[in-house]
Amino acid sequence: MMNAGPPDATKPMPSIGAVLREATAALAALPQASPHLEAALLLCEATGYTRTQLLAWPETELGEADLARFEVLIQRRLAGEPIAYIRGRQAFWTLELQVTPDTLIPRPETELLVELALERLHAEAPLLVLDAGSGSGAIAAALASERPTWTLIATDRSLGAARTAGSNLRTYALGNAGIVACDWLTPIAERSLHAIVGNPPYIPDTDPHLKRGDLPWEPRSALAAGPDGLDAIRTLSTQATSRLRPAGFIALEHGFDQGPAVRAIFKRHGFEDIRTHPDLEGRERATTGRLPVTSRR
Ligand code: GLN
């Protein structure tokens, strides 16, 4: 049949199903992507449909504006931009957090730190707990939401990260958590904290992983920490010994091969009951310790 109208007027718009198939095939070229999931998330972002709606009505034709928006998002993803930055949010624990290029993208393995703190600290006591280098505020927000009697302090040196964390705490109305823009524990009073939890940078400066996947897009200061990746963990451990109360608890995330080094650092700083815990993939991912009940400091 002849195309009678203006060039595009009669051209059928592609369906949700067709667009998803095409985008999934394109995204499969990216290393470390989940093409199908990412195509669906970006289509939701462009159209306002939920994932259920995409599944239920694959034959629905897309509007031109929706399609144009989707194409822009797919191009950004194909250029390597992390899906979390394109969407501006990332799921963590029970929350959906705002993330920006000023913040590390919260990882599922970091939920281990939340579990360890929930397991090992008194659930109903009025504890003062600090999330060191909190980025988007993920750990502080998760703990504040689970433990109304605790007070959470989130620290981050980056003002952009502090603003994002503050916004996440407000979104979930977490009145028992606050954010301080500072370097690790520097302004924190001596012997004031019951616990310190943190996901500091721990990748060695020259590690090739820094050039892969989402990492080149994330703040380098949230990822890399000196020649062996342990600079931030050493600084934090030193500061922790004076800021924690007697019997104070520490839990830090680290690289899968840094367990022995982190245990040695904790030991050198006088921590006891030092244990390393595996993540969901069975790799050493977090080490915990406690200061002695009576300290000789
Ligand atoms: N686990 C992250 C990664 O390897 C790094 C996070 C961090 O350095 N704290 O991608």
C-alpha cells in the first residue's frame, strides 16, 4: 500500500516488546551488563510504565516522545554510564536510594555490614553508631531504618555526597540519623561512639579493575586507597581506637584478598574478637572487632 500521509504519520510505532528485544541485543555488547533487566529499567524510566506493565502489554506501541527518551538513555548506557547514575537511584537493603556521580553506587555485598551491625549490637539500646565515608548514606540509612533507638552519624568528606546522603535520610524521614561533612572521624569526640561501620575505599591505586565496568564513572576517592588499597582502613583503624568507647565495635568492608591484612591492622590497634565474614559469594568481605572492655589507653 502506498504511504499517503506525511512520512512518519502512518508509520507504526514499535511495540514495547520489539523495543525491548532490540535494546537487549544492543546492551549485550557491554561488558558486565544485565542486558534484559537494564533495557526494562531504562524503558520504565523513559515511559513511566512499571516493569509489570511492560511484561503484561508487550504489544503496546510506544509514543514518539517515549521512544526518543528511551533512545537517549540507551545511548548513555552504551557509552558505559552506570545504570544507577542514569536512573539516579539504586536499591539497597529495603530502600531505594538517590545516587549521583558524587557517590559510590551501593553494592549488594555491602549489605553484609548492615547485617553484622544488626546481629552484633544491642537492638534496643540508645547506641551512637557512625557510618564512616557514607557516600549516598546507604549504611546509615539502612541501620537508622531498622533501629529507631540508635543514633546514626554519617560522615563523608565530599560535600556532594553529604548532600545526597542528607536527601536520602530526609526521603525516609530518618530523624535518628544525621550527616557531617568531614574527613573520616576527625571531629568526633573521644570515646563517644558505640560502633563504627564503613565501606571505605580499598582498591590499590594501580589495580586494573579501576578501569572496568562502572568504576571509571565513580568517585576515585571512594574506590582507591594507596599502593596496597589499605590507606583508608589504616587511618580509620587508628582514629577508631580513640573515638570508640570501651568494648566499642568496628566493622569494615574490604577486598576479598585483604582479610589477613585487615585482621593484622585491627590486632595492631588493640582490637579483640577479630573475625572476617564472607559475602554472598563466599569471599572474605568484612572484618569486625571490639576494643577491650577495660582499655589501657
Ligand atoms: N566493592 C567495590 C568494587 O570492587 C569497591 C568498593 C570500595 O572500594 N569500597 O567494585
